[in-house]
Amino acid sequence: MSTEAVIMMIVAMLVIWGGLLAAIVSLSRSGSPGVAEIHRDL
């Protein structure tokens, strides 16, 4: 693989893993709703 391809692969991996990490942090900070707070419209 060329140097440019390796750099682009690393950048793409950082974007994907960074997004996953940001989503996990966001979910952990907001907290999941309790059972009483979940309402389903059936």
C-alpha cells in the first residue's frame, strides 16, 4: 500500500472510532431512561 493509502485508512479509522467513542460518551452522560419512562404507542 502506498503512503497516501495508509494515511487515508488511518484517518478513516479515527473518524469511525471517534464517532463511536463520542456516541458512547454521549449515551453514558445522558443516562438511559428507566422502565417507567419508556412509553410505547401501540
